[in-house]
Amino acid sequence: MRIVSNKWLRTILLSGIYLLGVFGIVASGGGGGGGNDDISVSFPNPTLPASARILDATNATDTANTAVEFLFVGASFTDYLKPALVTTPSVPETISQFIEEIIKRHENSKSLVKLKTHDISHIFCVFGSAVNEFSGTESEEIGTITFTNCDLSGVLLSGTLSYDVWWDDFSDNYDFRFGSNLVFDFGTEAATFVMDLIVTGDDVTFDWTHDIIYSLSVVPGDGFLVTTTTTQPWFGNAALIEVYGGQLIVTGASNTRLRITVTAINVADVELDDGSGTFVFHSTILINP
């Protein structure tokens, strides 16, 4: 049993995937006239939580697996969420679907899409609210979803998701940026999830590249910060369900760190820095996109 596989933590990470996946339902509006200057979005700058855990030999592998699972989680953990999520795809696949839905929203209108506001509470919330605002051009859309005490089957969600999507109709290339500043209230525990994700890809070949930073902080105390390195962003192919390369740095308390480096298709080495400033090989993990 993983140290970090508590039900609340899996729910946090999987809820992020769930929210991305439901975007396919959200992105079904129309519109014309106006412009994307009608709405502005900001993206957070995740930092190391004050409640971060100390990374050591007893939790290094488990923490590494959880950090990677956020990016590449499949249906095996959906028993922690709503039954409707039994076919939850991986993040790269979900992003590809989201891009397609966004493009569909604009393909029948070569004019600008003015600011739209949709109440989408019925999609996400048992009670509480979720409101989607968006605007765009024929090749770009920006928007937000604001949650207020949105009940995700017993977990209250508040905060904001932001996105900015650009695509090229001729090359099928896209750039996608997704930000979150969300608080999950479990009653006896609460967690703050802050993320800034940038994805570039090709909607024909399904090749993708990730540049991500996210933090998870929990009350009572736990958490960590995850970043991709600038020299080795994560990259792979959504159709083949393969990760080819990349590197993540997981930062904990007391200057402790993990370095997760892809060494072969869907395989990564985990190195531990116990605070001394030196990484030492710890274990090898399998990536399950």
C-alpha cells in the first residue's frame, strides 16, 4: 500500500483528470461577434507548500509513482470517483479530445466568438455551482471555470480552472495551457491543488510535449512540488500510449528532492537527494499512461 495512495490524495489527482475530461462536454457552445479581449485569464505560479513532506528512502518510490500518475492515470483508479468515469483516459488523450471539441466550437464560425457564460453546475456538481466563461477567435479560445462549493459526490470543490488554447487548421498543431487553483474540502482534511500545464502537440500524429509545474498541499500537513526540467520536458504519443523521454523534479521539505528520468519507453529511474544536494539512484518505476 503506497504511503501516498490514500483515498483523498487519489481523489485530488483524479479529479484533475476528471475535470479535464468533462471539458469535452463543456465545450459545445456556439457564438459569433465580439473577441477574446472580452475575457482575460491568469495562470498560477505553484510553490513548495509549507506543509510539504520530507522525501526519504521510505517514501521516495511511492511519491514518484504518485507524481507520475497525475500525468498518466488510467481507469484502474476510477473506483475512487464516480461510476461514470470508468473509461477515464490519460491526460494526453483527454487534452487531444478537448482540443478537438474547442476546434468544433469554432469551425462553423470564421468570425470572433464573443464572451459567453454558461452555468455548467449540472455537469459537475451534486449541489453548488460551476460557471464557464470563454471567448476567442477562429484559432484560439481562452476561458475559465469557477467552482463554488461544488459537491463532487462528497468532496467540496472551490476555485478556478483557466485555459488558453491555440490551434492551426492547416498543420493540426496546437498549444494548450491549463491552470488550476483549487481547494478540495474532505471535511476533516482539505487540500489545495495549484497547477500550470503547457502542452504542445499534433492532433494527427498524437505526439505531445508536456511542460508542467504543480503543487499539492494538505491540511493537516503533507504535500510536495512537481516540475518538469527545462532541458527535458516530458514527451510521447497519446495514440501509442507511450512516454519516450523527460524528467520531473519533485521537491519536498528540508531541501529533499526526487529526480524522475525516463530511461526507456514507459520506464523511469528515481533518484533521491536527501538534502545534501546530491542525487543517488533509488529505484526504477514503470509509467502506465
